[in-house]
Amino acid sequence: MGAVVSPTISQAAFERTMRELGEMGMKLQSAVKVQRLAVETSDLSKCDTEKVREEAFKLRPTVRRQPKTGREKKTETEGVGGLNVDAGLDADAEAGGDAFEEKADAEVVERSARRAPPVNSDVLPLPWKGRLGYACLNTYLRAANTPVFSSRTCRIASIIEHRHPLQDPTQPEHSTKNRPDRTQPPDVQRGLKFVQDLGLANAKDIVKMLRWNEKYGIRFMRLSSEMFPFASHEEHGYKLAPFAADVLAEAGRVAAELGHRLTTHPGQYTQIASPRREVVDAAFRDLEYHHEMLSLLKLPEQSDRDAVMILHMGGVYGDKAATLDRFRQNYAKLSDGVKRRLVLENDDVSWSVHDLLPICEELNIPLVLDYHHHNIVFDDSIREGTQDIIGLYDRIAKTWTRKKIKQKMHYSEPTAEAVTPRDRRKHSARVKTLPPCAPDMDLMIEAKDKEQAVFELMRAFRLPGWDLFNDIVPYERDDEPKKETKRAKKADKNITPEENGGIRAAFLEWFKALPGSTFHEHIEITDFRERNAGRGIVALQDIPAEAVLFTVPRSGILSSETSELKGKLPEIFQETAMEVDDKPQQDPWSTLIIVMMYEYFKGSESKWKPYIDVLPSSFETPMFWSDAELDELQASATRSKVGKASAEEMFQDKVLPVIRANQHLFPTSQTYSDDDLIQLAHRMGSTIMSYSFDFQNEDEEDEDETEEWVEEREAKSTMGMVPMADILNADAEYNAHVNYGDDALTVTALRTIKAGEEIFNYYGPHPNSELLRRYGYVTPKHSRYDVVELPWTLVEESVAASLGLSSEQLDKARECLDSDELEDTFVLERETEEPNPDGTLTGSARFSEIPEDLRDQLKSLLKAIRKAVPSSVVDKRKRDEIQHNILIRALDALASRYPTSISEDERILAGNDISERRRAAVTVRLGEKRLIQEAKNYLLGLVSDAAGADESSAPTKKARRSD
Ligand SMILES: C[S@@+](CC[C@H](N)C(=O)[O-])C[C@H]1O[C@@H](n2cnc3c(N)ncnc32)[C@H](O)[C@@H]1O
């Protein structure tokens, strides 16, 4: 028995420990950051900060991603409420993996200690007379209050989106308040200007970096290849001269004035020896782009010659000789300008110094020696280290001097514990020594800490300039706590692009592998965190109406029908489980939560693991707000609908007992406290709220049902999680539709979807308050559906005040009414049209009617008052007017429950420094106040119309009388 039980327990305990270690790792990481502030006091020989940092990263739990969708009863596309899920599962798995690898790691470190140093030479190039440089990014300036950097970029979809004018073109763009307005006609030039402006901002920052470098003794820098985003793209590319010549010339002027060297390094995909035509074409375009950028710097002759473009040979494509031949042929076709600047660099996979030197000599191409790469790809007949190439130094130098270009080299070091070539490809954050190069070399330090790595080297060897940066603190500055806090919060809430990309790619791959799934080739999952909308799906090319965007097989839906838990715990899924009295009755919510927790605890054993990984773990719904945040909703009825306590009661009654009683089915759950399990249930519940769909069970479909999808969802419908369909965001104007088929759900385009457009589902005609409650976001387009709840007590108070009744008189009148029939609240809303069949909206929304049930109930009360308090009887002809005035007074009372006015709220929303939650709360309460105002204006209109009618009828009567 023990042998069976204990592994489970130790595994569970282990996972828990690893989770805690993850948290410690985070703490360690921040501690390390703080330590790193003290560059001045760092002692390289004692403290390997890089190793500590690497360890901290290894232990860091994977973070999470963004909120999700919802569902709406009357619409067929029923996404449920939304949340942010995280990759907590992933984190656990990874952390577990790390621990299992601990032993192996120890071995690795030991072997590493035995390994020859990467630079096994006695030569130290001292006294140093050369230039040390860093590549592309200055970490200190990047983190400044106004960041300075040259790699602002965007996605192609953003270029396409920015072909449309901003909602308010007179104002700057804002991530939520002033976006491109897709209802306006697109203009290619506008999109082009958008991306070119990014490039200009990048290029303008070169001067700032140069001046900063100069101040601290750095005179060598690589320019970012991302300077002008997509400039070499086949379709979206552009020339630089027409718009960037001046800015680049200014950068070049400053570089020349200060004697700084500028170089570039086109990316790894720029390969002119590829057997694929399109790769070579793209490489040619990219090299021309880099050449144009460097030429527009208008550098003095020697500096211009030194402004080289470093290129790798690229792949081997199965045949080194053939690849070299292709290189020769294509090199011959390059423009003279490109040829002048082109330099080849040995890489860390295939092309060693020994491979490249001959072709460089043959074609008159300088060879840049990268020590780090060389120590991975070296001539193993000799040995690792620099000994095999020191003899080649002269030949390498000649490849430069014969073109009258100042030689440069690259230097970096592998991370401390790296042994295998794969491990060693990772550059360390800083470097500890100088390579055995000539002391006047231009040496590019390729280390993650960029300029900080250069400083550390300067300080370690007291290189010229080492005393200049005493007064500067590295990039983790403590003079910007606010900014850093804000950023850290965002990073915590949303996973990093890398993590996101990995999880997203794994999910897409998983989805495509589901039998029966399809995914249109012209759509892609996209990151919309910049506008707080998590992920979504966009069209990459125009997609015609009715095209199938993707298909989700029913077997891929996660529900109580598809999860194997149904077979393992049939009792909770039987219909009787909903009916037996002595146990709490399960319901579709509780069963789906249990199913999701089952799949969660299964971890990598779950069929849905890649899907669960992309679900959210944190949420913006009011369920997770603090009291202070909820207070911002003021008098909105939303506040009373959050339902946290009732949700927790349900988890206690229905979810926890099932998990506790079946721990073998929920491995590791025994290491969770009740509170932990409740938190997990919250997470699953909120995910279901904003992501799930309602759909009819296959075996319960009406035999005669000929419609493909189901309009009305009856009691037998099931809630399920529909991968991919729930990646779609929603909009009041939507362009996609979910069709419920027997075997699959298909999502089709309702109208032509233009390239760059987001694909939107429809959650239903929800007011912003409901969008917030279920999905955690609000949007101006849904304000047409806003509602406000008028409590009946306010109407009664208004009646008493208007008619001068005492509370006893009101009570007496109330006794004449059947209290069971009385409604507590009435919902006021605007009259608005349904969306058109193609998902667009026409017409406006306006308040045009007092709800009939409110009118009837008020009439009944007034009637009862007439009966109970005959002295209060008013002129019959005035009854309508009195009713209207009673309602106006009630609305005033309702409005007065909101402490701020409409204009104050508008001012708050117009401000920039407002958190997303506050913005959402203010939007909700403002929408309600506006509706109250509109309803009041409507009633005032009725009153004044009636007065006008009275006036116009009065003289007639008088006239009649005088007759
Ligand atoms: C079904 S999910 C949609 C996919 C989700 N964006 C994601 O990252 O997984 C529903 C959630 O997406 C977000 N969402 C959907 N439509 C949105 C919109 N128009 N604006 C902002 N957020 C939106 C909300 O957080 C909502 O709870």
C-alpha cells in the first residue's frame, strides 16, 4: 500500500515545494537586481551574478496571460465570462522538471569546472587602446522615464490597421481612447506613415545614445536592424531616403563629430546562399535596406567604410560546397554598395573561421572573428579555445586592411555552467575578460547587459574611461519606482511576449492536430495586450463572406460530455445528481468547474493541456476587485451582482467535497488547503464565465431539428469550453458567427473581413455593466445597451413626497396591493435595433419609453392611494403629469445616489493617469447616469408637451365659454 501511496504524496509535496521555490526564485531575482545596482562595488572574481540570475530565472514560475469572453442567451455565439488564465500548470511542470534535472545540472557544473577556459591564451590586450562597443540597445536609456531606444516596432496587422484614420485625428493616438477607426476608409499611405514614424522615432534616438556613449567613454555601437520596421518587407517595405535622410544625416554628423563607429548586423534570416529563391530575394532587400540606412548617415570617408554590415553564411543545406557556390554566385549579383559593406562572421552552428576565411580571401570580404562562436564551432582536431586561430590572425586582419576598413571582432562568453554547444550558445549577461586580440581592436561586446557589460569590463581592467561612469547607476534605477512598479504589474498580469509566443504556438499546433479541426490559412492568433484585450484573431488577407475561419470538432470541446471524468465519477454527472436531496445538487456550472479542475490536476497527462495553458489565471472582473475599486461603481446595481460570497458557497458545497472524496482523481490536490482549492475553483469559475459556450448535446438534439445550430438553449444545453472559438474577442459590431454542427462548431465570416481586421464574435446586447461583470471589460460601442435599475422604494418615496403623504398613509395604501405582485426594481433601457444579419449596426439608440410594468405598478399604487387616502385625490386630467413628475423625482433621487456628476466622470475618463479598473467602473456609472438623464429628459418632454397641449386647448375653451 505504502509503495502505492507514497509516490503520489511525495510527487505532490515535491510539486508544492517547487512552486514555493518558484516564488523564492522571484524574490531572489529581485534581490539580484538590487545587487546589480552596485556596479561600482562589484567584484568579478567573487560574485558570479550571472549564475545567480540564471538560477533565479530557472526557478521563476511561468506567468500568465489575458482576460477572456462571454456568452449571451439569445445569441448563438455564446462565449461565457472572461478571465486571465496563467500558465501555472506549466510553471509547475517546468519547476518539477528543473528539480529532476538538478542532479544533471550538478554534473554539468562539475564538468564545466574541468573544461578548458574559453579563451586559453596568456595574451591580454593591455594597455587597451581600442574601442569597446555594444549592440543596438542601451539598457540604461531604454529604462529611462522617456525611454531612448531604436527598436520600436509593430506588427503588420498594426500597419494595416493604421491605414484607417484615428477616431479623433486631431488628438494623439491612445491605446484605448483613440484608436484607428475601421469604419473610415483605409489609405495605404497612412499605414506607411505610421510605420515610418516609428522608424523616425528610432533614428532620432541614435543621437541621444551617441552623446550618452561619449560621456561614458564608449565610441562603438551597432545600430538596430529594427530601426525602420518592415523597411525591407516585400509588400510593406519602403525606401528611407524620402523621409529619413535628414534624421539619419544628423545622427551621422554627431557620430563623425565624436569619432564613433557605427555598424549593423542584419538578422539570421538574411542568407544569400539559401537554395530558396524567396529567401535570397528577401536577403537582397534586407542588405539594400541596411546599406541605405548606413549610407544616409553621410559619414566621412573612413567612418563610412568602417560602417559595415555583418552577415552569417547561414545554413549548410546538406552540402557545404554547393552552398559556397551559391554564395559566390549571389554575392556577384549584390550591388557595389552592399559589397563594400559586407563582412562575414563565423557562426556557432556550421561555419567556422576555418570554413570562412578562404571564401573571404577569395571574394575580398572581411572576416569578423567571433570568439564565442569559435569556441562552439572550432576545429576539434586541435582543441577548444583560441590557439587554433591565433595563427590565422594575420590572414584575418588582411581581409580588412586590403579594403582599408578598420578591423573589428566580437566577444562574448557562455553562461557559467554551459557545457554542450547548445548550452554554450547562450551569451552570458556580462564578460569577465578580454580576448587575445590586438589592443587597438574595435571589440563588440555581445552580452545581454549591453553597456553595463562594457562598463564592467572597463572597470575590471581599468580600461580608459573606467572612471567616467562612477556617477551613473545601471538600469535598475531606484529613482523611477513608480514606473518600474507599473511595468512590473503589467508584466505580472500578462506573460512576456516570448512565453506568450511559445504557449500560443503550442496551442495552435495542438488545435491543428485535433482530428477534424481546420484553421484558415489567412488568419492568425494575435496579441492585443497593448489595448488590454488579451489575445484575439486577425485576418492576414482579405477573407470573403461565409468563408469558414476555423472548425472545432466536438471532441475537442472540453465539457462534462467529453472529459473522461464522466466515466470515472458517473454519479456526479447523472441527472439524478441534480435531483437527490441529501446531497447538494450539481449544476452545469459546478460540474464544468469540477471537470476543469480534473484536467488541471492531470497536468501534462491532460488531453487539453496546451489549451488549458492558454486560458487565463487572473481576471479583471469585479469578482477580483478590492472594495476600494468596487466603490468606484458608486450606485450601480453591478456592485450587488458580483456574487463572490455565493460563488464561494457553491464551491464549498459542491466542488470541494467531490475533490476531497476523490483525491486519487485529482493528484496533488491533497497538498492544497481548502482556501487554495477555493481559489482554483474561482479561477475555473471565472474562466467559464467569460470563455465558455452553451451548446446542445448531440444526443439530445431534436430528431426533427433541421437547423444546423441552435437558437434557443433549453435546460438540457451543456456548457463547454471551446478551444479557438474562445480566443475570439467580441464587439457590438461583429464579423464572425459560430455555427453549431453535429460533429463540429464552425466559425464563419459574416461579411468580407479585410486584411488586418480583427475577427469578432458577439457576446450579445450587453450593457457595459454586464460586460464588466462577466468579461471584465467595457467598450463605448456597448453603451447603447446600458441599463439602469430604478428601485421601487425610490418611486414610493417620490409618490409620498409629491402627494404630501405621511408614511402611515403610504403604508395604508400599500396594504391594498398584493405585495407578492410588486416588483422591487425596474430596468430602464434605450430602444435600439438588433444588429444586422452581417453583424453591423445601424440606427441609434434612444430612450423612448417608461417600462410598462413600472407604469402599471405606479398606476396601481396611485389607485390604492385614492382608495386609502381619499383626500389625496387629484384632478383626473392631471394624473399623467403627476405620474411623470413622480418618476422625474425618483430619477433625481437615483442620480443623487451617485456621488459624482456626469461632467466630473467625463473629466476623469479624459485623464491619462487612470487605472483600467477605474476606467471601467467610471464608464459603467457614467453610462447609467447618462441614461438616467435621458430618461428624465424624456419625461420632462412629456410634461412640457402636455402643458403645451393644455395651453393650446385652454383659450379654445375660454373662447367657447365667452361664446
Ligand atoms: C473568450 S475570451 C476572448 C479571448 C481573450 N482576449 C484571450 O486573450 O484569451 C473573452 C475575454 O476577452 C476579453 N475581450 C473580449 N472582447 C474584448 C474587447 N472587445 N475588448 C477588450 N477585451 C475583450 C475580455 O477580457 C473577455 O473576458
